[in-house]
Amino acid sequence: MSLRIHGFNTVHMDIVGLEVMLLHSGYNHKFPRENLFPSTYEKEVKLPNGMVGEGCHNPAPIWFIEGAKSKILVEAGIGDDNIKESNDAFQKYHDPQVYIKKPEHDINKFLARFNITPKDIDIVVLTHLHLDHFANCEAFEKATFIVQKEEIPLALTPPAYAAFDFYYPDFAYHLLNVMDRIEVIDGDLQIEPGIELWKVGGHTPGLTAVAVETKDGKAVLTSDACLTYKNYQYRWPMGCYFNIYDVFKAFERFRTHADIVIPQHDYTFWDKFPDGVVG
């Protein structure tokens, strides 16, 4: 059986400002700034705290790899129990966004399509340790969590400046609760035939992309190396990063080695793949 990727959104994000999505919020002198806007861009996004400004709306997906020997998820996503603590953290750290959980974001219903539950998941690849990627890890009670070594100290004891880059100390307990099931890696790794982890860095020091061989070619889940298709199309970095040179190296690796590029936070994915399935 060939491998297939199933994308499922776990929460809806309302975001004011483009500082995170685009370096310099997309301002430049070579082409219209509008070319870089996410597909969900709006001139006015309003948050519950009264903040208003240009912004966009993003998904926060998880990805199930069908056809693998193990039951593998990429990302742990956001569960029901994570909504209040996430929105409280956004207020605390002056992050202009809000999470909205709807019935269609139920991870249990998504996994039920494959006749499994969170307890059946064998491996969860944590591409990095920002809250929207790992906060729900306790839901997967038997899973091994694979993550690059650089991510661990940033998640457990983040320096003050790292709050801008979504390493919140308030969320460290989620990682501590599964620490005995963490597999720490350093670099690229093949976890099964046809499934490779690529350490690309850039957005975070240990950012990992996941390459999957499908019947349609090599599909790469870029994680936050590409927040949207526009980041990749225009080779325009996201606004928060640790190493901009690694961001561009990741773009080039995707260009030369991927047949299908799948960004992490772009509703356009479901326009291109209406059933959420690649392969």
C-alpha cells in the first residue's frame, strides 16, 4: 500500500498583524505587498480583547500518514483543554491572536476515520515545540514523540526573548508529562521506508520537515519553514526565525527534492486537496 497524507485542522486562529507571517510584514520596493498576503488576509481582523488591525486566519493541522507500518502523526495539535491556556498565554505575552475551537476540529472524530483513537498512535513527530505543535501531546498516551535536540531546552526553560517566538514557559509541563516517551534526535532520520525527517532549522533551531513518498511523488510537510504557500512561492521568510540563512536553505531543499510542498498554516491546502488527502 502506498503512503498517503491526511491533513486535519485542530483549531482556527484569528491573527492581527502580519509580523509573524511575513518578514517586515511583506513591505518591499520590488512588487506589490499584496502578492505576499495569505489567502485569508483581511484589512480588519478584530480580537475579543478589542485589538483591531489587518491580519489573517490560519489553521493548525495535524497530519496522519496512512499506509505506514506504525500509526504516525505529524504534530500533536491543539485539544479542547488547550484553548483557554493558549488564549490566556496570548494575553499574557501580548501576542495578538486567539484560538477558536469548533466541533469540526475534533481530533477523535478525525482518527475515527481510520478506526483508531489517540491511544492507538505509535509515533508523533513534533516538528518543533511551539505550543500549537505540541500542547496536546498528553492525548496520545502510548506514543513515542520524536523531536530534535535543540527544541527541548527552549521548551523547558525558554529565554525571555523566546516568548516572541512562541516558546512559553507556561507550556513546559506538557513536555514534562511525556518526557519518558521522548525520542531526541539530531539531524535527518528515516523512521520507516518512505518517511524521512529533515532537520531544516530556520524558524526554530530544530525545525523538522517530513518527507513522504506517495504515488504522486515526494510530498514534504514543511512545518513552519513555510507558513503559507506564499512564503514558498516568493521565497519570502516568515517574520519570526532564529536563523534566516537556514530558512533559505530549507526553501532550496524543498525546491530541489520535493514534488509536493505542503505548508503548515494555510487554508489553501484544502483548496488544492479538497478531501485533505495527498497521495
